Amino acid sequence: SQLKFDTLSFVRLEKENLANTLASLGLHLAKTNYERHESVQNFMITNDSVTVACEVPLYLTGDDIKYFQNKGFRFNFQDYQTPITGHIDVLQVRNGLIHILDYKPDAHKVNAVNQLTLYALALASRTKLAVKDFKCAWFDDRHYYEFFPLHAVYPK
């Protein structure tokens, strides 16, 4: 998703995570740069017990957006068309939360907050789970940035 919007002030943590190690190992299987995503995802789904799915398609409709806004969520999409679509690279269940991960080569040069927040809203809408049950992160073999999407769009 290329949709941009303003978020509330929130905490984004940079840390090391097992995903960095798994990405590093998975990258050894990629013969070309084009194969990086698939290699990392295949390695994680095969070797990581908390990874439950990869390449999960999702969508957010106009009705979903209205529902969240009526519940007090704050985001100001400009010039968007629905459905807003995308796919989750890696989906994990760990520590009582659902983790939405996005592999980004050169993760330190990217800000994936908008994209991952949309994914969390879309998955929450489809599954009827609370947005508070989701945590998002983008990563590569050296960097891992995580945040709670609820904090980005819902005032405390």
C-alpha cells in the first residue's frame, strides 16, 4: 500500500529479534535479489514455530474505514479508493499477540508505519479481533523496528 496518512505520536522500538537471524539465513538461499522476499518467507515458515503464514492477502473497505472512524480511530486518508489491498509478508503468533511483519531490504531507510497500520486494521476487520491484539514490525537481516498499530491511530 502506498497510501500515506498522519499518525498520532507513538513509540517505535528498534531492537534485535530472531527475525533478523532468520532473514540472514534465508537470504543465503536467494540466488538473485528478486528471490529475497520468497527465500526469507520460506525459511521462516519452515524453521520458525511462531510463523503461521506468509503472503496473506487482505483488504480494507470504505465501510471498514467508517467503522474505525466511528469508534474514535484517527486517520485522515486523502484521495483513496477502496478497497485498499495488500499482503502480509509474515504473520506470527507469539507472546499473546499477532505480529504482522514486513521484510524490507535496507529496513533502516524505510518507514513502513502507514503500510503496516493499514494491514493491522484490515486484518482486525476481517478476523473481528481487537486492534490492541496486533503488533507490527518491518525488518531485514540487521534491523528490526516494531510498534503497536493501535497507538498510531487511536488516542490513549
